[in-house]
Amino acid sequence: MSIFSQYKEPIFLNKSSSLQEQIDQLKELEPKLNEVGREKVKKDIKLLEYGLLGENSIIYELQNSHMPLYILHDVYFEIDGFTAQIDFLVFTPKLCFVIECKNLYGNITVNNDGSFSRKVYFGSRYISEGVYSPITQNERHLQVIKKIRLNQAGTIKKILINNAFDITYKPIIVIANSKTILNTRYAPKNIKSKIIRADQLIEYMKTEYNASKISPSSDKLTRQWAESFLACNQTNITDYLKKYNPYIIEEPERLDKDTLYQKLKEFRYETAKAENIAAYIVFNNKTLDALIEKHPTTLEEIKETPGFGEVKVQKYGKAILDIFLGNTSKQKQPS
């Protein structure tokens, strides 16, 4: 039975993306890092956004496939010490497609031994580098999927799963970047057949589905199949932010209001004495209270405090900021 004999649209059983969550976490972390850390985070955010763009291109293809599919996006499995973060599991009445999305850039070559390499134009020359094989990555995903399936089955069904696993679960590497030059001329046939471009995905799935000799399941059983894996989806507790710990700028201990009040009064007194002016000219009590309430951490925030303009910020801003940041040992009276 052809998959197109049913008038049913694809259904996403979940649409979450850990990539977006990581991007949001890094953007929140960025202001807390030193200059080196911020540069690293910016590069990582760009790579994650690039990966998210690739996933979205696959989502678009699947949404517009007009095929009866049940889709799991970005699922994480953990079983018997093995883990797998899988971009897409796509369930049809016959087959499950295990999709690894790669939004690679540059010229990608798959060599005759199945290894991946990339050539990128950088400055005025090309730089070649090895790329971790997405084929190997997807094979590990299949191992985890098989463990989950066997764990769900009884003794007799385990035999059926073992016998039919390789013809039921189809791994695909999808190159999402349309500008990527992909050279698979010398790649082994069994590897070459698993690597396609995003715009070829639906046609590939149709061909594989129609060529399969497996008897199609009902819509109800297909959905149950997909939901059995969705039930195994877990939250990935990997701490993606841990590697940035060495670059975090430690925040100074926040002084209490009474201490701040005393230090600001001392600063005002010493400044007025040094400049031979009345203390209120430096700043009056109303402005002092406003400073404590605002607790500024930048010169711009001091400038926003009533009683402070550009001139006063230039004269006293740095010294006042040092008080709030706890840098009293560095504090100097204005000349």
C-alpha cells in the first residue's frame, strides 16, 4: 500500500529544541564573562544558531511533505549507560527514519575509507580539517534505539526486533546547508546512500518507503510506536555552561545600605574639603539616597540618577562607582 493512499498530514509530537535553550542560556551568560569568555560565547552562539537554522530547514521539508508521519524532534535517550541526542525520529506506517542534521559549511568530502574532511576558504587560502563522522554518530544512535526497543519487548518480540531492526530503522545524514559542496564520489556505497541534501529528503523517504517489503501498520499503531519513544525522552542534564566557568567575572559582595550611606558621606566630605566647597554641591542628601536606591554598577546608571549630569559624572563617577563595586582600596579623590 502506498503511503499516499492516506490523506493525512505530518504530525509533530514535540517541537522542542535544545539548541534554542542553549542559545538562550549563553546569551544570558555572556555579560557575566570576561573579554576572552565573551568572544568564545559569541562564536558558540553563532554555531548553535547555524545548527538551529539547519534543523528548521528539515522541519520545513517535513511539514510540507503531505505524508502521514509522526515526528519527534530533538529527543534525548539514556539507557544502560548509553546516551543519544537525536535530531529527528520520523515514523511512517512501515519505517522509522533516524535523521542527523548537519548544517556544514565549506567543501565536504567523504573519502574511500568513509572518513569525512572539510576544506574551508579562510583569508586567502584553503584550510583542510577532519570532521567527526556523522555516520558513526548515527550508528551510535541506532544502538541506543535498539536497546530501548528491546527493553520494551517480551522474549518472542525481541527475536522479531533483532531480525527486522536493520530494515525498519533507516539512518539518514541530511546536509541542510544548500551552499555546501558535497563530494561523495569515492565514498563507499553503503555510506554514500545515507547522505542526502535537505531538498532531497522527502523524495528519499518516499523511495525507501515504497521499496520496503514490510507490511504497513495502522495509523493507531504507528502513533503508538512513536509515542513509545516519546515516553523515553529525557531532559539532558549536561551542563553546557561548565566550560565557561574560568571566564566568569566574580561579582563583588554587595554592601548593605548603611555601609554605603556611610562611605558616600565620607567621600562627599573628603571631596568637598579637597575642593573647598560645601558638601551639598558635590551631591545633596536627596541625591545620596537616590544613589543608594539605584545601586549603580555603570557610569551610565550614575548619570541616570537625579542630581548627576555629564560634568559630575566625569568628576565623581569613577570614585562613586568604586564604592558600589567594593573597590574602595582603589578609590582616589578627584583633583
